[in-house]
Amino acid sequence: MVREVRSSDIEQVSAITEASGWGPTTLSGWQHLWVDNPSVRDGSPAVPKGWVLEEAGRVVGYLCNLTGRYRLGPRTLRVAAAGSLVVLPEHRGLSLQLLLEFAKQKNVDLLLNTTAAPHVTKICEFLKFTRIPQPDYDLSLYWVLGSRRFVGAALRKKGAPPALARLGAVALAAPVALYVAHRHRFKYSTAGVDVSVMEPLAIDDSFDSLWERVCVSDRLLAFRDSATLRWHLAPSRHEGWPFLVTAHDGQRLRGYAAFVRQDAPHLGLIRARVADLIVEDDDRQIVQALLMTGLTEARHRGAAMVELIGFPESIRRAASDLKPFGLKSEAWPFLYRANDDDLRRSLARKELWYASLFDGDGSL
């Protein structure tokens, strides 16, 4: 049986998320998603918080439903994104039931699944979801910041036992570091702007001004006003994360990049990711200045690599000048389904998309 999730389900949901290696689910976490979220306080009709799959009175599956606001030119859209889909292995064949409830919901203009695993991608496509047309979303770009730790994680990913991975990391760290240093010898310009690092709690109304200037473009953009950014980039369990890099021209905020920490604990890898990056007119030099400062700061805060997933071609071209490596995903993780024909036709155009980890649960 599938039903909407209730606060009283917290213990059982936490048990299955922990069993799946995702860590515990907490009431404070649910409050952050469904109470503190600025998108639920705008007077729009309520949407479900999520669903659980029950078997003989026991919760064996869970799907979170995240609500958000988007802009597409002058139009404000109500969006729901699937997140935290987890089903116990012996009930995995029933995952379709949870995703079917997600697909049937009303009161939203657009449905997103932004972090779909390979088997979930197939289910979503069966439910008439479409892969976003933004090119290369399945190809992430990354920079190595700590050669020894990165090599050790790479060896473990290839199946090496932990002890052998540690020995290999020691032996290979120096040549890998030399190669990385040679690859990353490049010049960039700050484009006449002041670039600095800040904490999310310091986000002020200059971000509202930037949002008002960029949201009028003919792109599908998740809301990035100051209240939404402070909520989305709330302090994590990792001290010092997330952080932002900003670019100012005098008092005018020209752009920012947000970096979150998303480790791969099974590989022993401390990993940072670019959660968001917005620059007026996609200015190439400012994009590069933000990324370079962010890479330096991420290394200072202990990350062994920084990964960039998504973003349109203009941003990826600027990032590619900084000589990242590339990693192909096993699946196309970002799919959508529009609930009206006009919106469906519009979203078939690749130039409308500005998809990244900021969408859905990719960086929460």
C-alpha cells in the first residue's frame, strides 16, 4: 500500500535510509524541507510531502516530494521534485508505485527528477518523463585538489582493498600531482571585479537585486532570491560548508558560485561540488574567476576534488578552459514532465534550460 508520509513515520523511514547507507532521517530535516522552505509559504495550494510504501504495516519504501518555485520569462511555475527514493532491496520491484503517486499529483506545473539512478530513469521514462535537452548533463567536470586522497579513492572504486589502495595512493601521488599541476597551468582574469568568499548566512539583498536582473531571461530558473538561497544553502553537518564565492563590481553583485560538500564515504573521498553558479550575461571571465577562487577555497577546506554537474553550454565552455577531467554517468539523471502542452513544447528547447545540482534535491 502507498500513502502520504506522516511525521509519525520518521523512525521507520530513518531505519530504511540508514540501512541504505544514506544516514538518518530527522524531524529537523523534514521541517527544513517542508516548513522552512520559502516555496511552501507563498499561498499556493499544498502539495504532498511525500509517500511511503507499506507492507503488512511496516514502512519498506519512501519518496520525498520537494516543492519549489521557478521562473520562465514572466511566468512563475509551481514545481515538484522527487527526492530520497529508497526502497528495501526485497521490495525494490514496488518502486514504481511510489513514482506513480509522484507522477499523478496535482497543483503543480512541472515535475522533476534530478538525481535519478539508472533503474529509476527507466521507470520515469515509462511514466512519460523526458530527459532534459541540456547537452552533456551526464558528463561531469572535475578538478583534482588532493592527489594522494584522490588516487586512493580511485583505486578503491576500481575494487582495490583499502590497504592496497593506501599503498597505491602513496606510490602514485607524486606523479599524479605533477600531471595535475602541469594540466592546470593556465591564466585567467578577474575581469575587473572583486572576488571574495562568504558564508551563506551573510547573503543579503544584493542577491535579490541580481535575481531580479537574471530572472527576466528566457530561461527556466529555480528561484534564487535571498530567502531561498539562505534556505537552500543552510549550514551542513560539515563545519565550514557550504560556502559562496562572489564577484562584485563596486556595490553591484555580478555573480556568485556556491560550493557544497558531498563526500563519497565508501571511497574515503572528501568531495566538493558546485551547487549553483549564476553570472550576469554568463560572463566567461567572471565564471572562471569564481571557479578558480572556489577551487582554492575548497582545497583549503579539505576537499580532494571539486565536481561540476550540469549548467548550460556557455558555463561549461568557460569551465572547460580550466582543464577539468570528465566523468560519464551511467544514466541520464535529470528528467521532467510538464503538465500542460504549451509548457511541454517550450521545454523541448535546449536553450531554455539552466539545470544543475541546485534543482531538486541535488545539493540539499
